[in-house]
Amino acid sequence: MGMAIGNSQQLPLYSQYMMNKFLLNPAIAGSDGYTSVNLTAREQWLGFSNAPRTHAISAQTRILKTSYISKSTSVRKKITRPSRSGRVGIGGYIFNDRNGIISRTGFQLTYAYHIDLTETTKGSRRLSFGLSANAFQFKLDDEGILPYDLDDEFLMNYDRVMFVPDANCGIYYNTKDYYAGFSAHNLFKSVLL
């Protein structure tokens, strides 16, 4: 007799990552020089009970800015925006991910460092590095379990609620015309089952 345990999709799945790349790569925190706050919602299989749902709120900004840039335009008299002189980006998000009888609620705090490689009239090239510390509470809903065997050893001995710390890291390169990035999640390789 043998037993196998499979783990899949332990991380939340976001479909709006093009609107909020920060959810995928910690190096993006503060990379554009602005403060941004985003709400993200993903609800699948509407109408089905226990369908997968993911909700998140995130915020990111660049800190240690030293100056502001003012520009006159024909539409507005003057536009003021922060300069890209600050090299440190910070961010964070809170999420809730529910998939059937399993739910995860957690947070992430991020630090990013941005290096301007060149500054030209066509735009700048920037390389960014980011590191995130995160933690979540993993919960198994007892009410939704319909076991074949009520005396199943796994269900009797399994922790219904677990606190799981973790970390992510990333690299991000961007110019005016294109960007590329790499991120690694679940660095502590936390196994839930």
C-alpha cells in the first residue's frame, strides 16, 4: 500500500498582473516613482459554491525622493511630479485566497532598490532588486469536509490552522520601451501537507 501527497497552486493566482505587476515581482515596488494603491479581485466559476476567489489590496511607493520636477504644458499650466532620484521602493499587500475548503489569508512587506543605469533624452534604463517577507494563515474548513472514512487518520491528525512564513525575491529591468523581470516565490519551500 502506498500514499502520495500532491501540492499544487499554493500561491494565489492573479490574472490582472499587467495592471499590477507588483503582485508578481517585489523589485517593482516604487519603480515608476509614483505611489499606487490597487484593489484586485478574481472570482472564478460564479454560481458554484466554494468556487476559487482571490482578493488583494496592495500599495507601493518610492521613498527618499529629493526633488520634484515641474513641467509646463499647453493643457495645464504646470504639472509637478516626483523625480526618480529616490532609490528605495517599499510596498506591501494583504490578500485572501479561498479555493474550496482551503483558505489563505496573509500579508507581504517589500523592500526594493533601484539603480539608474543611464539617463538620456529618450528615457532612462533602470535595474531594480527586491526582497519580500510574507506570511499567511493556512486554514482547512472542517465544515466542508465530506470524508469517505470518518476515522481517516490524516483528517484526525492534521492541523486545521497553520501560520506559514516565507520570502520572495526579484529582479526588474525597464526602459521607456520595454521591461523584463524575474522573480522567485516560496523561497523557504514551506510544505503545507
